[in-house]
Amino acid sequence: MQKPRVYITRVLPAKGMQLIQDHCQMEVWPDELPPSREEILTRVPGVAGILSLLTDKIDAEVMKAAGSQLRVISNYAVGYNNIDIKAATERGIAVGNTPGILTDATADFAFALMLTVGRRILEAARTVRSGQWQTWGPSILLGSDFVGATLGLIGFGRIGHAMAKRASGFDMRVLYSDAGAEPAYDAKAAHLDTLLRESDFISLHVPLTADTHHLISTSAFEKMKSNAILINTARGEIVDPAALYDALKNRRIFGAALDVTEPEPLPMDSPLLELDNLIICPHIASASVITRENMAIKAVQNLLAGIRGEPLPNIVNPQIYE
């Protein structure tokens, strides 16, 4: 019996690739950079499944090009704003994602960014390498304290809970803004405005939606403390880059760290790259060996279940089964 055809938009960790090869006839985009839209539209006709990354726009046109036999789109990510969920649901196509697996890796990274910006670690390392280290001094590279400080979490799902757990080890007060979220680790619910005004550290953990697009804008920065530090490991578009630049340039807040940007990758002529109180990383919060491997396995499990017509282990649009 012929194996079903699938299109994979990037080479995955080896265990995931082996699972696909065992059960499917696969075509894989081999390059590090994502395939072009034209490439995707050329390759998907006739496939039963697509395994995509956040960089790949899978919309109604791609689904139509694939054909009526397309059963599943599996995203190698927790987020899925790159996929037209409405269009997939209308066509009865299951969409899967990989929640839970990258929770700890992402929380570890977000907390590491907080520590790095707060204690000015990169600035200190650059001072040494540039030959500016002259002596010890009581006012050199003063940073933030964590014990007793307030951490504000915008979004209090799995990763938000993991952040609160880590903050408890630093004896931090934790506030969260997330309607309907379950309290945990002594974190207290707060209105967003209250959180912005009272937090020393603010970490973003919400999905990108119409409501969260540029949620952190000029008005949000105006509410923050002058010593506030902003961390974004969620989606770049949640923060208005022009407002962020203005807040950092004018020392309206102490500092920020981004693992995600608008756009991605950030162009080299971006004014954000001129700032010494901003850290920018290339979207690597989940980039641990085990996490990325487990994400691949989960994404492939979703893919294979969808091809077999079985419920996906992690489905975004369960209404297709109704």
C-alpha cells in the first residue's frame, strides 16, 4: 500500500524525521531559511498532511492548492497565528500544535533574560572585553534587585505559571493579568493597568490576537515604573517597536529583552539595535536539545493522527469533530 504524501517545511530533529519516514512519503524543504510562498504552493498539491513552522503562512490559498485530500496541518510550535484556522475548519482540516512541551525551556529563558537585563550582565561583559574595566567602584553598573521585587505576568497559562514558580524561589511578589486564569504559586490577579504601574519586571505570555497586537504601546509604557524591565518571549507584534524604542531611548523604563521581534528577523538598520539597554535574541526560548526533539515528536504525532483520520493529540480546532 502506498504511503500518504506529506510536505515538511523544514528539517526536524532526527527522531521526528524518522517517524515521518516510517509512515509517510515525505518531501522536505532542506534549507535553513524557510521556503518561499511559491515553493509551498508548488509542493503541496496532492499531500495528505503539512508540517509547518511559524515562518510558513498556511492560508486558504495553500489549502486549496493542496487539494481536498489534505487532512491535517501540524504546526511545530505552540502558537498558530501563521495558519488560517477558519479556512482549515471550513474544509474539515485538523490543525495541531505542540503545547506544554516547551513550557519549562521558555520560562527558563524568560527568567534568564530578566536576570541578564536586571543585573546588566551583557553590559558588564562588554566593559571587560572593550578594555573599559579600570577598577572596582560603588556606582559601577548598578542593576536591579529581585528579592522582594514585583513580577507582572501578562498571560497566566502554562508558561506564566512556570514563571511564577521560578519567581517564588526569589521571594518575588507576583501579579498576573489574565481573565479566567487559575491562580497558582501565590500569584495575585490584577487589572492590567495595576500590573503595569506596580511591576518591576513585566513578562509577556499571551498569544498574538487582534486584542493583543501592540498591547504594549506608548500608553502602556507611560504607566510603567522608571525602573521597569520588559521581557517578551511570546510574539513580537505584541510590543509596538516604535513605542519600545522611545521608552528605552528616553530612559522611560530601565531596560528590555526580546526573544521575538516585529518583524522577524529584525532588519540590521532597525534603531532598536542602537540601544544599550535592550537585549535581542533570535527566537530561541525553546531551543534546548530535549525540548526541540520532543516538539518534533509531538508535531509528528499530530500529523500521523490526522492522516489516519484519528483525533489529534493536540488539536487547535476540535469543532471539526462535532
